[in-house]
Amino acid sequence: MPNPKQTDRFPTSDDILTFLREGNGKITKRELARAFQIKGPDKVLLKKLLREMLNDGLIAQDAGRALRPADRLPGVQVVEFSGLDKHGDALLRPVKWDRSEPAPTIYLSDDKRKKHPALGPGDRALVRLIPIKDDPPTYRAQILKLLKASPRSILGVFHGGENGGRIHPIDKKNRDEYWVDRDDVRGAVDGELVTAEPVLRRRRDMGPKRARVRERLGDVSDARSISMIAIHAHDIPNEFPENVLQEADNAKPVTLDKREDLRQIPLITIDPVDARDHDDAIWAEPDTDPKNPDGWHTLVAIADVAHYVRPESALDREATKRGNSCYFPDRVVPMLPEALSAGLCSLKPGEDRACMAVHMWFDKNGNKLRHKFVRGLMNSHANITYARVQAALDGAPDAEAEPLLKPVLEPLHNAFKALMTARAKREPLDLDLPERKIELDDQGHVRGISLRERFDAHRIVEEFMIAANVAAAEELEKKRTAAMYRVHEEPPMDKLESLREFLASLDLKLTKGAVMMPRLFNGILNKVQDTAHEHLVNQVVLRSQTQAYYSPDNRGHFGLALPKYAHFTSPIRRYSDLLVHRGLIRALGLGDDGLTDAEIEEMEGIGEQISATERRAMAAERDSTDRYMASYLADHVGDEFIGRITGVTRFGLFVELEPSGGDGLIPISEIGNDYYFHDEALHALVGEKTGQTFKLGDKVDVRLTEANRFTGGLKLELTGSDNDPQMKNLKFMRKRGRRSNTRSNKRAATGTKTVSHKKRR
């Protein structure tokens, strides 16, 4: 990174642009302040200058707050093969390029150390870009990860007969219908879920778009097809390559060897009744050190996935591609094959298992005094559900929980109380957002939808996991070893200002100019607790937050009010945790399977990749839930419900039905007897003449008019609107107004004089 000339003057925009062009690596506001020796109040001036440069289009800001000249591409991004130059060298182009000027030239770096195959047509890769020259803009790309080409397929329901058929896409955004010629049906039958590929038409061809069936996925009416739709729609890898399965099948149980023997410690796993893997175990006892009266010694043991999934193995490459497991109501798409995820890496009671464990010592107020990471061999003494743990702590243990109550469960509960004391002092963001659970019968049909119960037992496990995650981040930072942090930055200024305006409408004040901390939000949430605005304010505060992501740059975790945080506790289902395990193995000399130099070099790109796969999984899980919900409600079309407004847009209201939780849309054309405008600050639709307001969080009476189980879409109407003569009159006037406007436009086009109408806004 260049050293700016030492002067007493404040840097100009040209100085900053020069510095950004000449610098290497990620440059943030902090690096600029350090390089130009900007301190104290001048940091505010720097922030203002950078904001002006962003607004003027001189610089751009990437994920992780990295700054760059606006005409320069981000340092890490996804590219695709675009051809060869006259010398036969591979050329690439950014996947996302929507500017009018030609894309810059990107050459693929010839890196002999890497074993990536050559790129060809349709191939994509995550690369690090190194600028070669600015005029014309030219870059050299180093491949970080090969990516699967973007899906070029249609997922839909096939309807047809002898002469072919049609495909109706299940994607809500795809309103096209595709014709399939008889030769392209490939055995698909009416009502079957299929994937298909578009067929290019000649320019003179008329009629619907064309496609050919590529894969048959079974009867769309089968309840189990709902998750398959989400899996295919979001391109989630669903089958393991043969070499990956072979590696998993060849894995063997570990022996004690140099591991710490933890088998006599009564570690237990606490999970939901429908848990599909068991990767974390906990235990606690009073600290015997007289210097720590009423303190606690705790142990968190996590499956040692790093022992089985080695860097650059087939298992590792597949786990990187998947990034995480995906959970659906009827199935899980695991990050690792079942031989590991449900076998050797699942902490089953009574079976020896390899683990990474952390001993932690806390004082009576929950402050951590020290910790120690070990590689061990454990044997879980029990697996017990949250509900049964809670019943035991409440004085009603069943036969299996009774022997665990005094020696294991009560010490865990008391250690948890100490941790809660420290948590209360830290004051993390405390949102009250109920979570719903979809219950299925043996045929995969929705039996019911209920709120997930929250017990102290849940919070015991959560607090132990948070403490272990913090210890992992602290240990890696202490040892100066690369870490994959879980980053949650504070809310951006524009969202805070919008939130501040909204709260002011409820006579609530969010202090302006104060250092933003979670306790400020908690103060607001406490004021509205048990009031009519509680649900609304929780939703709006949630929407003001940034999305968490993975990065090798530590920027803290705002929501948890923690300066250092990394995911350590679920390497079976999250690749980020596996990297943290490898980092600890390297830092502490616990084996030869730790983090490699190549992984450290690629950390930024891997963070981008697994953050993207996490968002993909969340979207797929949400889509699957929507479709199950629509399937459940399909038998209730015409029924009336109480709903709560969860989204307000210029085209209508999104309403969550109670108690099921299904989300449906009320189009703005079906709302009330007035013209409505969208007030973004109030999160409301407001009637132009009547002032009638529909605000986020309001309860409304609605009727379900449509439930599409294939798309997950629900359509609603406000009850009584069909019988309201004013509503009918308004719809008539709107239609008449549209016809008048159409006639006016025709007259204007031909020069005919017409009477102007007052335009409504």
C-alpha cells in the first residue's frame, strides 16, 4: 500500500483517488484515516468527503466497506468465460455487467501452482482481480473457486397429450408458458414436475416460447415434491458425486492416540425432537479453584469434522460448493454425506466420537476468566430434547431425565444463570420474533402449524454456544491466525434515519448522534412491550438491521454486542465452522490437518462464496415454507381470517394470517374506497381523501381468495369490500378513468383537442 506524502493539509478527493488506485488489497475508511494520519474530529470530515465522492460517482463501496475508484471493478467477483484472444489466452467478463460501455478486458492468470482445470464456454469462477492498467481498463484474474454455471433451465408442471404439451413454470416471476414438441417430451406425463431447457426460436416464429424436457421429477401433487421444487428452483446441489461418497464411506472411527480423554465427563446433547444431526455437547460443574468462589467450569465439545474433511479433498471441495446444509420441513440437504453427518460426526450416545472441545472458566457473574481448546475423544452420556430438559428443571423429570437432573442438568442451568448475568450487562439486541413450525404427517402433508416453544433449555444451549464461538475468535486473534469471522455490522445511516422517522410517528425517540449500540434499540422495544405497537416495532427494528456475513476481516457482531465472533459450533452443517476448526488446529499445533496457506490466501473469496450459499439456502427454505403453507391453506379458500400487515408497498399490502403465519397479498386495487399513496417513512398506505391508513403491524380482517401450492402464493381481500357500494363505485370510476385516459391519449396522438383531467397522485 502506498505511503502518502506527509503534509499538514487534509487530503483532497484527488489524493484519495490516487491512493485507492495505487493501493493493493482492501482499503476501507479506517485504512485511509491511518494512511493520511487523520485523527479526532477530522474523521468526521473524512466521512463526509467519502460520502460526497460516493454520491458524485467518483468511488464505489463493496461488501465489507472496501472502497475503490468507481471505474475499477471490485477486487473479488464472479466472472464467466467469454472466449480466447488472438494468442489463445482465455478472456473473462464480469457476470454482472449492465453498463453501456464494453466490459473491461480480463485475462486469466496462468498460475502453475493451482490445479484448476481450464475454463470453457458456460464456466464461471470466483476470482481475485489485479489491475494491470487503467486505460483501457485491463485486469488479470486469479481463480479462487470454480462455480457451477448459472442455471439455464425451467422448473414447471407439464400438461400435455399425444402431440406434445405445455410447461407452466412454478416461479412466480416467470409468467411465460412453454410449448413442448412431441419429440421433446421425453416420457413426461400430465401433471408431472419437470425441468426443461428453452429452445431457441427463429425470429419469424409466432406463438408460445418453446422448451424441451430435461428431467422428470415426479407427480407434482405428491406432497414431497414441495421441497424438491425449492431445491431445483434455487439450484441447490442435491446429489453427492461418487468420489465424495466413497471418501465418506472410507472414513474410520478415531482412537484416543494423542487426544484428551473426555469419555468419563458426562457430556450430553440437547436437541429438538426432530433433530437430524447432533454436533454439539455440553457439561458444567462448579469451579473447584478457591480463587473463583461460586464460579463455573464448562465444557463445549463439537464433532471433529476437520479430522475427516481434509483440505483439497473431494469432500472438502463439495462442502465448499454447498457452503451449508439446507433444512426443509420434510428433509435436509446436508453439506456432508450421511456417513459423516449422521454417522461418524454425529455425537450419538454411547459411542466414542472425535471432538474439538473448549474448556471455559467463568466467575459467578458470567465473566470468562480463561479458556483452553483441546482435541479430544468423547462419549455422549445422553441425547435429550429441549422439552424434556425443561420439564426436568421445572420439577417433573421423566425416567430418563431423572438420573441426569442433579449431576448434569442443574449444574448446566446454574452456569447458564451466571452467563445470563453477563449477557444482561452486555445488552445484545433482544427482538421478540415468534418462529413457526410446520408439522407433517407420514405422507408428507401438513398436519398443523404451530409456534415453536421457547424454553430456558433452548437458551442454555445458545449461551454455551455463543461463549464457545467468542473463545474461538479470541484464540485465533491471539495466535495471529486467519479466522472466518461472523460479521454483523451496525445499521447503515439511511436505514437508521428511516427508522427514526417512523418511531417519531409513534412518539418514540431514537437518540440521534449517539454511538449506535443494541441497548438503544432495546430501550425502544421495552417501551412498546405488551402494547398494540409491540409486533410492529419489532418488525421495523429488524428491517433496519444489516445482513450478517462471513469475512476474514473482523468487524464485530453488532446484534450480539460482541467485538469478536466466529462460528465454531456446527462444522457438520456450516463450512465457516470447519475453517475455524482448521485455524485452531494450525494455531495450537493440534495436528497436520489445519488451515493451509492456500486457504488463508483465499479466505476473502471463500467468505463471499459461503455468504452467498447461506443466502441461497435461506431463500430456498423460505420458498418451501411458503408452498407448504399454501398447500395447507388451499382447503380454506373462502374462509375469513384475522391478519397482521407485515409489508407495505406501493402495489399493495402483505398480510400474515393468524395463527398459521401464511403471507398473502392484498393488491392496492382491492383496498378501501379511496386512492392510496405509499408513505415510506410511516410504512403505510394512506387514503388521499379519507386519510384512512393501513400501517405495518395493523390487524385486519381478510378473506383468502386464492392459494397456489406450486408457487406458494396467497391472495387476500379485505372482508366486506365486495359488498361495499362505495368500493364498487370506486372500481367503476377507476375503470371509467382508465378508458377516458385511453381516449385522451388517442386524441392527443391525432391532434384532437380534449379536456384535461386532474391527475391523482
